[in-house]
Amino acid sequence: MKINSSLFNIPIINNVIEFDSADSTNTRAKEFARRGSVDGSLFLAHRQTAGKGRMGRSFSSPMDEGIYMSLLLRPDMSFSHISNITLLVAVAIIRALKKSCNITAEIKWPNDIILNEKKLAGILTEAGQDYVIIGTGINVSNTCFPESIQETATSIFLETGMEINEFALIYSIWESFSELYNKFVSLPNIEFITEEYNKALVNYGREVYIIPYNVSKDSANPYDIASDNLTAYTCCGIDKNGGLLCKDATGIITTVSSGEVSLRGTKGYSI
Ligand code: BTN
């Protein structure tokens, strides 16, 4: 991947730091944030040795097979609004995949990007006292994955056979995000993207189960929908505050926020 200075044309980008190898670009970005790095610093790595996913999971990040990047922001907003930034990045990735690769991907609320019912990319947003780090990992040219995710993960190459221009995709993601983020900070709610988000939402109208955050259950020890007595809901999309609306069999709607739960479905990759 060739990073070039045109990234500085994007209003939100003020600094670009590229690593050949990093433990995790989120971890690097946090360290730079604590040392005073400016709002709009973008960290990219060609590989990660300890790539992180949500809920303590890892993110497989082999050399030059994916895009691994984190953006440091210093927004002046309450903690409750910050999780919505993840949803904005998801929309930016969907737009960018369409614009620069002609790929129509979907979103698994709140932070996974899905292509053909498999996970193509993930977003990990982490907040500190005066900063937010948005980490994005996209599987680009991978032809195989670690055993634990080989049934559920995919890459652009595996799905389309294309060798894409990675820089064009990176540029397009942050260009879209910049526009969405500037609008969001002036509001700050996400009503202006709910329709677009819900159109891309793979869970929309489908049966979903709300899984409480519980470190003892993971892909090696998953929830069992029947034996764990989970309630079935119909997914009705996100609301203007980014909560996911889930309707039970009696019509009662529960709104869940991304910090609390993950979703499990009945089809494909947890869909
Ligand atoms: C997830 O799948 O739950 C989120 C994955 C996020 C991966 C990206 S790669 C760049 C950044 N650095 C990390 O360690 N994680 C994020």
C-alpha cells in the first residue's frame, strides 16, 4: 500500500503515521494521544502483531493482507454520543466500498461489515478521557484465515477476485467519514444516516437474539440460543441515538445500546 500526502486534503486528517509493523494501531494511537498527538492523527500499519477486536477478541492482521488503521479524534461531546462514531464509520466504509470497489456490503450492528454473509471488516472504537480512537480493520487480499474464524471471515479478494487499490479505499473511507462526522458534531444525533444505515443493516427484519457481554462465552464456547433460553426479537433498525430497536413476540420494543450486547442471528455469520 502506498500512502500519499493527498490524505491531507481530507478536512479531518491532520497527521499521518505509518508503521511497518505495530502491536495494534489502536494501542499506538492511544499512546500518541496520551502524549498529546493532535486531533485527526491517522495511524496505519502493514501488519499488527496483537490486533484487537471488540469484547476482548483478537483481529487477525497478517502483513500486507489487510488495511489496519486507527484515527485519533478529540471530540467535545458527552460519552453517550461517542459510540455513535462507530456507526458513522460503518456507513463511511459501506459508501467507500461501493465508490472505490463497486462492492455492496452490509452492516452487522454495530461494528461489523459483512460481505456475502461473512465478516469482511470490523471497527473498534475506544475512548479515553480526552480522546477517541476509531480502529478499522479490513480483510483485503487474505486467502486463508486462522481456524477459529475460517468459516466466518472473508476478504475482498476471496469474494470478488479483485486486487483493489487500497489507498483509494482508505482515502474514500476517511473522505466519507469526514463529511458525516462534521455533520454529527454539529447536531449531535445520527438521524441523518439512520435510513442509510438501516438499508445496509443485515439484521433488519430478521430474527435476532441479544447476547449479554460475557467473557466466558466466545466463538469456542458460544451461546446456545435454545439452552440459554434467549428471547427471539425482530430487528427493527437503529434509532436516531444509535440504539438498536428489537421487537419481541408481543410487540414490545427494547432498545439496546452497543456497549451492552452483541447480536446473534440464525443465518450465516451470526446474522
Ligand atoms: C472487531 O472485529 O470486533 C473490530 C476489529 C477492529 C480491528 C482494527 S485493525 C486496526 C485497529 N487496531 C486494532 O487493534 N484493532 C483495530
